[in-house]
Amino acid sequence: MPNGNFFKNFVPLLGIMGEEIIEINEFKLCSYLDNRIVGFSSKIFDDLFREHKLDKRYIFTITWETLYWEFRATEMIEAVYEIIEKNEIPNTHWAIIVSNENKPYLDDKEYPGVYFVEFFALLTYYFTEIKENNWSDKWNPEAQRGLFLTGKPHKENRIGLLAEFYRAGLLDRLEWSLFMSKGMKEDCQKITNFCEEEYEIFLKECIRTPDNVRVDWQKKSLHYGGFPYDTELYSQTKISIISETRWDDDIRITEKTWRTIANNHPFIMAGSPGTLKRLQDMGFYTFEKYLPFPRYNDILREWNLNGVYYKTYRQRDRLKEIIQNTEGFLNQKFDSPLREKIEKEIAWNRNRYLEIVKEDHETIFQILDQRFDLITPP
């Protein structure tokens, strides 16, 4: 498996926002992420490369297709190319690492110096297997509860889904989290469709942090990157309900999914339609065949019109089907043959995740060894 020292030194470089420099064999390796790239003629880069030295190697990391900034992944790569050309950086001194989730948004052409990795899988491996060296190593089919970790709450598949579990009287069958900042409270109420009095009761009963994670509280928002966490949340529950980053639009597979797979858990996907299909294409089992409504994450129809992608799906029934799927799986008693089948699929998923991490580890070593002409660290 990937070298532990390598991950301790290098992978955190992919996980920060801003600038980071590490040293490998007397060479400085610099990483500049999305928020430093979006300014096409950024003074930051002008100042940075004015005193450019050949003992530095530059890695530009595009981990997200930043719709928030109204830039597409292709445009971000082109922006990096402009920076490189303007500052006359030799090819042996730069590389661009792009998260695989951006591939669907790239133009169909070659991108010299661009390497693709499954960013959130690497991040999960670093925090779970290297930094903490702790994960749930066995599925618990005898558990009576499901696991629903909501993260930032202001989405239909988070506080909206939790509100529906609450209405259905199923919270006693779940281990869940709900964070709330004052600046998000009003918007979140609209998602729940509770009146003000009902909403206050709901928050009083439901705000909780089951594993006492550290949250970055902000004025109108909050942030929790998914690590660290208590692995007993997985070992003491039967199935995860994954509230992925996207619910209605593009597909994202983030640490929320990888952490579930790394901890040997089956799952129900509260994410954009087509997320299960994407995981299946990557070689994973997705457990829908064990649920009352196996097509709950399906795309009904998709088409491309003048370069714009469209898809249709069952919007109104999705939350209801996720709730019924959760209750159905929790109520199900697994005989020995079925239990063994699910256990094999769970084990396959974890091994496939480790394969992806190993492949990406080799990709990054390829950058250090072949493109940068550095001797790779032991």
C-alpha cells in the first residue's frame, strides 16, 4: 500500500486552501489551489514568480469545478497555462493535479502536464489510515440504528431529510448530527416547511453532535471537513444515509462517500440522481437491490441540447423513498447467505477504494519522479 511517509508529507498539500510549501530532497514543492487560480491576472502570481528560482517545483491543484466563481474546470486549467507561459516556467517545474470529478466538465482535448486523481479518496485515506490509523473493520448487521451525518445543514438532503425522518417518527432508529449557526437558521426553516413554533421544537430536539467533532462556526455558515470522526459511529450502526454535497445538479463523490466505504458500511445515497451509477461505473457495489425502492437514485432521462446537459428524475418522491429504504433496511433480518453476500460486497468496496488510492499514489509519484526529475522519498 502507499508509503506512510509520503502521505504525511504530500497529501495534506492537496487538502488546504491557499499556499503550502514542503521540501523533498532539498527541492521546494509549492501547491496553489482553486482560490489562488480564479484571478486570471492575479497579483499573487506576479509577485510569486518575479523571483522564481529553479529549485522550486509548482503544483497547481484544481480540486473542485468552482461554479461558485463562475469558472469551469477547463477555464481554470487555461488560466494556469497562462500563468506558466507568462512566467516562463519550464515543463520540468510545474504540474496540474485535477480531481477526477472535474472530468465531465472538461473540453474534449489533450491537457499537457495535467494529472487526474480521486482527490477525496486520497484525503480520506490520509486522515483515516495514516493520520489516525483507525477505522471500523467490520460491518455490524445486528445493529438497530442507521447513521445520518448531515454536515452543513442548508440543503434538502440534509436538514430537509432530517425533518422528514422526524415527521416519520424514525429518529429513534438513527444516529444523526445536526449543526446550526444563527446565520443559517432562517434559510434552513424554509427547507423544513415547519412553522416557527414547530421549527423551534425541532431544533431543540435535533441539534446534536454525536461524536463531539470540532466545527468552524462562521457568521452565516459553518464548516466541518469530515475529519476527524468517531469510528464507533460506523461500528455501532447498520447502514449509512450519505448526504452528499450535491442533491439536484452535478454529481459529486466526496469524503462523505469515501469515509463510508473506508469504514465497511453499506449505504443509501442522498445525492444527485445518477450518483449510484457513477459509483457502479467506478467498480463499486451500491446496495440498492436490498432496498424496497431500488431505483430511488435513477436518472429517468438525459439529453444534450446545443451543448447544454439536461436530465429528469422523480423529484417529489426521492426523500420519501430514501426514508422508506432506510426503514426497510433497518427492519430487514439477514439470513446467513444474504449476510455473507452483503459482507463480500462491503469488503469489495473497501478493496476497490484502496486500489484507487494506490493508483493515485503512483500518479503523484510519477509527477515527482518523471516530470520533476526528483528522487522520490522513501
